[in-house]
Amino acid sequence: MEQNQDKLKEIISHSKEYGFIFPSSDIYDGLAATYDYGQLGSELKNNIKQYWWKAMTQMHQNIVGIDASIFMHPKTWKASGHVDAFNDPLIDNKDSKKRYRADVLIEEYIEKINKKIIKEITKAKKRFGETFDEEQFRKTNPNVLRNASKIESIEKSMKEALNANDLKGLRQLIVDLEIACPLSGSREWTEVRQFNLMFATEIGSVAGESSKIYLRPETAQGIFVNFLNVQKSGRMKIPFGIAQIGKAFRNEIIARQFIFRMREFEQMEMQFFVLPGEEMKWYDYWKSMREKWHKNLGLGDTMYRFHDHIKMAHYANAACDIEFDFPMGFKELEGIHSRTDFDLKQHEEHSGKKLAYFDPELNKSYVPYVIETSIGLDRMFLAVLSASFKHEILDDQSKRVVLRIPPALAPIKAAILPLVKKDGLPEIADEIANQLKFEYNLQIDLKDSIGKRYRRQDAIGTPICITVDHDTKNDQSVTIRYRDTMKQERIQISELPNILEGHLGWKTLLSNLTE
Ligand code: GAP
């Protein structure tokens, strides 16, 4: 655990040193839980956006993208349920004065029990080797069974308390489980209270209830209110989807763990409109599509797991998270929700406008059901960065820090390195850059020895280095060096476009999604 906290600290300082992420308003000592993406960070972020946007829209004939405004009519949030129900149950520790989400305290307690199960399994795996049958072990080992049943019973009590909005019951569970404040170790807790997460502000110059407006807490509602606009103007037929990337704002009480939980963040959301009754088929379909999208990046299949929601959001009839193994442990990266017709029906009621779809094949009108996929862009950024960040000891015992960022997402795709700053080599580097710059973000690096330049490019995750030397002038050949294998090969300059496309082009990455 301590080691993992250290890893997060290292990532934070690496991010600042190389221009990925800076604390916001740094010269004023920063603003809690707000960050700015630097010159490399914004490139990586844009590439993650593109990977998502292309996979959703370009790769699906029946999904289109929009870009709705952050401010929306205040009735939107009454209709969506956010005014009344977008709350966190909060509890304060009387000694440390620290505030926590009551459900998160209980979930962290559950995770501790889960870790005991995993420890037991790992021990048994070592003992039994090849012949170990995990499923059988989970079914029969008394310690595992006892802990699994403990988890089941806590989850059941928490679910009941959350669903019934039973705040006293939630507090009692914390007391009964003897959960202590992680900071002070004290078990002196206040009552649990509900706290609305939306930021409100005034629109125009006259203050008052009528001018109160919210910063959107999710991008999804911009899609719902445009459902018929898009369907009619785009002549879309159900099933179809609308995708969007944009900022969302939540007054998180406990905003921490770097860019994992912020008050201003970006979401990539897609609402898929389906025939009522077919929602579970599409829910399963999107679960598997999203899993494929993640695993296709090659960060490691064991880095992901599904977690079914204990408490459904107020709009959902089925929901799960894709969790990622962050330096702080497995945490939510993406949500997949079956939202029924809740949102469209609510907007019909509050706006007085019909939001039904006429199905020409069935010759009838209905309000479609919705499957939503919703991923935090900043969390995805942290997932990519933390899984890519490696300390390596090389064959000659020297060390390197390398970001093994999936090549198509790397901020700089190739560095062009003239061996010396003279003899016409920088000019050849310029010529190569001028050929490739229309497709790829490149960096020409002239300073220091080649070895130092390789290390610098490794540290920012550049997948390919192209070295121009004196032979290049005679035979138009260059040396390319791959970040991950550190293998080098001599190739012709004319081969570069094909090599780059094959190694880090969008087609290479996206084509696996269609197989
Ligand atoms: N429209 C559904 C929705 O907003 P959510 O589970 O509340 O669902 C979706 O949020 C995703 O947005 C989360 O899985 C997470 O990746 C991201 N997210 C939510 N709150 C966040 C925060 N405070 N900071 C960064 N990302 C956040």
C-alpha cells in the first residue's frame, strides 16, 4: 500500500517535471484538487479522446457525436433528479474533523476483507502450483468462505440502508463494523447527512431563484434533451447512439488522489437508444464492447475488473463499473448503466414536449430505453499514465524510467535526432519532419548525447526515435530505435511512413476492435 502511494507520488512529480500535469494556479500555490494539463498532457489527453471518439462514432454507422453547452435550462436538473437526489451521504469524524463518504468508508472496509481472500488464494496458488483450482478453493476453503459471507452480509445491509435513504442505518453499520477514521484511528462519528453535489451560480445580472443555474454534473443530459433533434435531423433509426465529450462539475467533498477525483473534470459519454425490452441484450453488448476497447490498449488484461453496483443511481435498472488497478488499488474507471426510459420520460413531463420515437418497422411510437457508457477522461489519463510508468534495469545494469504509453496515444510519436548539430544533419532532420508532420506529432531533439536523448524520449513515452547520421547523406538511411524493445534497425527514409503507420497509426489500433 505504502509502495503504491509512493508510486502515485512519483507519477505526480514525473508529470510536473515533463509537462504532463501541473497544479492549477501553481504560482498561487495551487487550488485544491484542480490541475492543468501541460504541453505533453494535453496531447495525451487529446489522443485518448480521439481513440474514444473514433471507436464510438467512426466505427459505428449508427452512433453520432454532439457538443452541447455546459449551462442548461435549470428545469433539466429538476427533471433528471439531480436537484433532489444527486447527494452523497457524508459523515464527519469528531476527532480528526475529517469528512468522509459513509458508503466509501464501508466499501473500503469490504475491500480490506477482499484482500484477505486474495492473500489466502495467492498463498494456496504458491503451495499447489500448476494443479491449483481457484474456483474449487473459493468454494471450499473455510477462511475464504467465512470472509465471502461477511462481505455479502455487509453489502446487503449497506444496499438496504442506501436504497431506503436510511442515514441512521448507514451510521449504525459503520459503528457496528467498528470502522475507524483512517487519519486519527478514532471511532467517534457524527450523524450521516446528505449533501448535494451540484455547483450553482447566477445567470445574468439579477440575482434570485429564477436566475439560479447549475454547472452540469454530467454531460448525459445534453444528449437527452437533443434526442429528437438528432434523431430527426440525422434520420436515425433505433437502435442508435449519441456520443459526447465535455466538462462536468461536481462539488466533491473528498476530492483527492491527484486527477482521480476532481471538482472539474471531463466525461466521454454515449447514450444508446433501444427498443424497450431489448435493454439487457444491449447492456451486455456494451459491457463487452467497452471491455474490448480498454484491453485493446495492451495495458494488461488483469488491470480491469467489473463491479456490479450495490446501490443503483436513481435512474438505473442495471449498472456496473469497469474498475482499473490504479496505484491506489482497484477503483471505478467507467460506468455502464441501463437507464430505462427514466430521463426521456422525465423531460417529457417537465418540458411538456413529446420525446417519443416513431418506429417505421413496428408502425408505432414509443419512448426508447437507454444504455449509457460513461467514462471519465481524466481517470482514463491516470490509468494510461500509471500503467505505463516503469522503472527498468537494463542488460548493462543501467536504469531507465520509461512511459510505455500505447504507441497511438503517445504525445510525441517520433523524435528525430541528428547525431551532430552540423554537417547538414539538422537539415535532413527537418526534411524528414516536413514529410511526416501532417500525420504525426514529432520532436526534433539536438541537445546532448544520443544516449541522453533516448532516455529523455523514453521518459515522455516517445515510441520511436529516428537517428540521422553521416551515412544518411550518402544512402538515405536512418537508424530507428523502438522505445519498448530498444531494438535498433537501419531503414530507408522512404520506409518511415509505413513503419510509423504499422507501429502507431490509428488504423493499427482501431482495426483490432472490429475483429
Ligand atoms: N452520466 C452518468 C454518470 O455521470 P458517474 O458514474 O457519476 O455516471 C461517470 O460518472 C464517470 O465519470 C466515472 O466512472 C468517472 O470515471 C468519472 N467521474 C465521476 N466523478 C468524477 C470526478 N469527481 N473526477 C473525475 N472523474 C469523475
